[in-house]
Amino acid sequence: MVAHLCCSVDAGYFLKRLKEDFPDEKIIGYFYDPNIHPYSEFKLRSLDTERICKKLGIEYVEGEYDYESWLKAVKGKENEPEKGVRCSVCFDHSLEETARFAQKRGDDKITTSLLMSPMKSQEQLESVGKAIKRKYGIDFYAPDYRKKGGTQAQQEFARKTQMYRQDYCGCLYGIWRQKQHQEIIDELLSPVTKQTLPASIEERLEIYKKRIEYEQKGIEYKIIKENFLNYRLLRSNVKCKMDNSGSPKNCETFWGKEGKWGIVDNYVLFYSYLQRPAKGRIEFVNNGIGYFNRMQVIFAEISRFNEVLNKKYRNVLEIMKNPPSIDEEIEFREQITNTKYSLSPIVIVNEIKEKYEVDIEAKVYPDVREILIKF
């Protein structure tokens, strides 16, 4: 039997019950979910589902992340609600691929852990299963393990094994419908620097990889949650003034004419928050740190940034290509402002000039993140 798997929480208890009902059956766990967005979330769910399969002694196969084929399949159904037509098409897409996978292996039946999810319609799934049987000649097994306390047992099993609990169904359209009223939808944001941001999918992926290492080494651990102040930089624009020679002094990148303001290479640090654009001058410079006369903006030269963090960046553009960690950015902030809780904008430049125009759009908001504690 090939069991299509959607996530560890639904798969764990479902597979446990399958093994009890089919003790002599070889069960293959097939993770085929090209609907999941973004790809890092796909890898995180796959990682934790594979972990549970290994604990249960079930062979695991990760299917192809064929996101484009899924987008084509649900085209025109983007605005459908949960349990609507789009979900039915999505089931059909995943279960058809599962049937083809089973057919190639010579297996004669399939099932899906989607049957465990309270967010999914069993009637829709059974309807798709019947169509697959007619088309491929493969039986679709549809047990209702939610009944008689099954849902409670599922949640208890997930809690004991500390499974990853996602907070949205998986697809791009589902994220938007479920989280459109949030100030920030983290899953739809990714920094150009490719840094691992706090409470991001990428940070969770690192945590869950590390916990597998702990389990392999027999190290005890707990995954807990903590409240904290999160931050996302949405846009930044820093300009300096062009001199009468026709170019801005020490500004590597510039568009404009004499007497105008031109864009200067810059790097805005984590937690830099500006209520509105600010235009002004540097009041004084001390040891590579320049203090602006507007909105508590601080400018730091690349040489001072390197000194504090023991880096060797030759210019600001190199920071964009190989950025420090967020923890290092906060460390620099603490060194310069004497507090890690400062929200003053800190802008790294190659060399501090006299006049700047600064425009930073960012969000600072309460959030929750997962923390891995080793005993």
C-alpha cells in the first residue's frame, strides 16, 4: 500500500493505525505535495514527516516538487475557499500522482493522510478515490481514524513526538486567505540577502534539522515557543547630494543631475525603524559613527562595522552578497547604541558624507518563534 502523506501531524497517527490494521502489509509513505508554498516550507514538512516514518519503521519517499504543474491544475480557482473546488482539484492532482507512483511499483492500493485532517472533506477525498480506481484500477482505502477519539489521540501522539505544527494548509492561496488580515505574512517575504530571519520558515528548518541531530546522538531536548519583537524591512532608499563636479562624493551608485539627490550604496540593519522620510545633515562623527540631525538616524562607516564584528568587507555591496547573521547585526547595534532594544535606524555606508535623505519602510510587530533547548 502507498500512503500519500501531507504533513507529520496528520501522517503520524494515521500511519500508526494503518500498521495496526495491516500488520502484514508493506506500507510506503509517499510525500507528494507540490501545492506547498514556499519551497522551504515543503522541505520542512517533508523533513518532519520523514522523521516520523523512520520512528514507525515505514519506508519514506519524497516526491517531486512540481509546483508549476500544480499552479496549472488550479488555475482559475485561486479564490475558492478551504474545502472548495480548488481543494478537490488539489486532491485529484496529488492522488493521481500517488496512483501512478503505486502503479509503477506494482502496488494495488493507495490511501492518504489527508483523511486525518479536520480541515479536509472526507467526502471530497472519497470521491477522488473512486475516480482514481476507475482510471488506474487501484483501490483507494479511506478509513475514518478521526472517529472514537481518533482526533484527540492524533494530537496527543503529535505532542509526545514534538512534531512540527504548521499554521496554514500549505498552498499560496490558502496562506493569503488565512492570513490576509495580518500585518505581515512571513511566508510571502524573503530578503534579497537570503539571511535567515527570526520566526521564518528557514529558521524553523534549521531548528528541526538540529533536533534530528540531537535524536541521532541521544541528546534530550525540548522545542518551546517564546514571544518576541520581530522585524521586517520592506524597502529602503538612502541618497546623498551631488557635488558641482557632476558626481556625488564617494557614492558608487547614482542617478541624477548636479544639485540633485542621488542613491548611495547602503545597508540598513535589523530593527531600523523610521516613521517617515528624513532629510538632513550629519551633526558630528565619532570613531566612524555619524549622528544625523533628524529622527535619531545613525550612519556607520564600513571600516567601523568591520572592526566591531571582525569582518573584512571591502564595501557595502559585499555585505549584500554575504551578509552577517541577524544576531551579529543586533550585536553591532548594541555596541553602537548601548542597548539591543534600540529601534534607531542604523545605515552602513562606505564613507560618511555631510547630507543625506533617508527613507525606510519597515514593520516592527509582536511575534512568536520556536526555540530548541538542549538538556
